[in-house]
Amino acid sequence: MNLKVQRTEIITVELSERKRYSRQIILPEMGISGQEKLKAAKVLMIGAGGLGCPVLQYLVAAGVGTIGIVDDDTVDVTNLHRQILYSADDVGKGKAETAVQKLTAMNPYVNLKAIAVRLDESNAAEIIAGYDLVIDGSDNFPTRYLANDICLELNKPLVFGSILRFEGQVSVFNYKGGPTYRCLFPEAEEGDNCEVAGVIGILPGIIGTYMANEAIKIICEIGEILSGKLLVLNALGNTNNIFSFSRSSAFPVREKVETLQAVPKPVTNKIEEMFLEDLESKLESGTDDLYLIDVRENYEFEEDFIGGLNIPLPEIPENIGAFPANKTIVFYCTTGKRSRMAATLLAKSGFEGQSFWVKKA
């Protein structure tokens, strides 16, 4: 699927705009044609919070022609350490409207629209249909799955990002028939959010700029896109890894699905969740049929040791050959994201044994 921009008129970059964007226009990969693509593009940003702020600032600075901002939230004082588009004077104001005001002052050549509603089943299709590219900076699973399903239905590429504590993730879904969010995360997982677990203030800036970069590459049709790849960055341990994944066989590659209900969930019968209490009970009983692997970084393993081997997630693929087929493989981490990913990698490798993933309670 190519990103097709509907043009009702010839899009030209005026002389004053050329001077503003001159440092990116001189890039051989961009040129004036790339700038024209940016000006013609219509991008929808879901969420004007931690991730939305840097994404919006950089896309507006780059000259993306039309940007819609969906967010029904208001600025809270607890947002200010990471949502640096806002100031103390904005507390209590609507994020979408405030973002439009500030971003318009930043670049008057960009057409910005505040959509101060919560994206839900009643409005998602109508809102998303008016844009070429969707960027998901939401902080909850229902919105992420809804955005994914509507983008799949309407054949729109989706740039995704998430943050928690010191770790962030970036990927691109439904790009040229590539994998979707459900291919990577078939089912929603209960877990902590930033309000409960916290987040270092600069992390959304790091991840948000990656997301903006992917959006610009998609629009300008340059570079290598993070389609079928998940970038995982840990700001505390200074690790940066990319994991590959494929479109699930449960998702036929086609232009459109008839209804949202027609989107099936991939079969994951080789991967099961084990509750922490069950794992602790088995360990206390002295059972020897478990092969426990802690997939966190070394410093996390040393600070909170529960047993087993420490093989950080990036090193799992090269160690699979050493896993005993006659034992039950159990992966462990804090939130469940890395342990589930490790179990998925194991299942896709053709490993015949049973595997579980566990998250810390």
C-alpha cells in the first residue's frame, strides 16, 4: 500500500516556505518534491500528551500541511515535566485547542485542527477517514486496538509509540500490507501505566522524535520503515534493539476487511501466561521441570533476583538452541512485555516445548 495523498489542487512550496525548510530541502533524499509531499500530507495525531507533544512539534516544524489533533483531555500540572509544549499557565486548558494555538504560532503555514473528543467506536472511522496517515500516541489499550482496526479497515498506515518508566517502543503498522498491532500484541495485557509506574520526562521526547521521523519517511517515501520491526529503547541501560515480527496468518493480506468484527485474533496456542503466584508456588515446591529465564537487563536482575538464568531479551534468539525441550520454559520480566515477546520469539523459532511468560505483580 502506498501513501496516496488526495490532491484537488497543485501543491507548491512558496519562496518564503523554501527558506524556512531549506536545510531539509537540500537533502538529496528530500528535495523540493519531498517538501511538496509534506505540504500535501494530512496526518492525524491521536493524543496530545507525552508522545503527541514532540511528534506535533517536529511535524509542524517540518511543514506537514494538515494535522488533526484528537484529545479530550486537559493540561494537568503532573503533565508538565514531560509534555513540554505546555506551560504552567495552560493547566486546566484543553490540550487539543492549546496545542493548536501554540503550534500555529510556531508555523503559520500548517493547517491545524483541534478535535476535542475521545476517539471511540462512534467516531473513529469518520475521523480517521479524512487523513492519509495516523500516529498513535495514546496511553491505553482500547484506543490502540481501535486505531489499529480502523486503520486496517480504511487501509491507512499507523505509526505507533509507547512509553513506561525508562523504556519506549516504536513501530509502524499496516504499511504496504505489513503487520498490524494485533500481529504483535494479539490481546490486551493488564499492566501499569505512567500514572502508576512513572516515566522519566525525556523519554517521550526520544520516542516521539522517532515516531515523527517514521511519519516523515512514510510521507516522503524515503528510507527504511519500521514495518514488521519493533524498536525497543531503554534510556536507563542505554540499550537500543530492533525485533522483527511478521503479519499473522490469521490476517489475510487484502485491501479492506468488511467489518471490525471480521478482524480475527492470531492463534497463540504455544504461548500462555503464568501468574507470578503460580510461579512462586512451583519454585517453592522444588519442582525441577521449569527452566526459568529472567529477560530483564543485568542491573534489573541483580536488583530484584527471583531465580533462574538472566538472559536479556535481545540475547534470546542466539540462545534458543540451548533451551532444553524436556522442560517448561518460563520467561520473566517486570511488566510482561519483554517476557511475552521472548515467548513469542521462542514459539516462532519452531521450539517444540511449552513456554510461559510471567510479569511481576
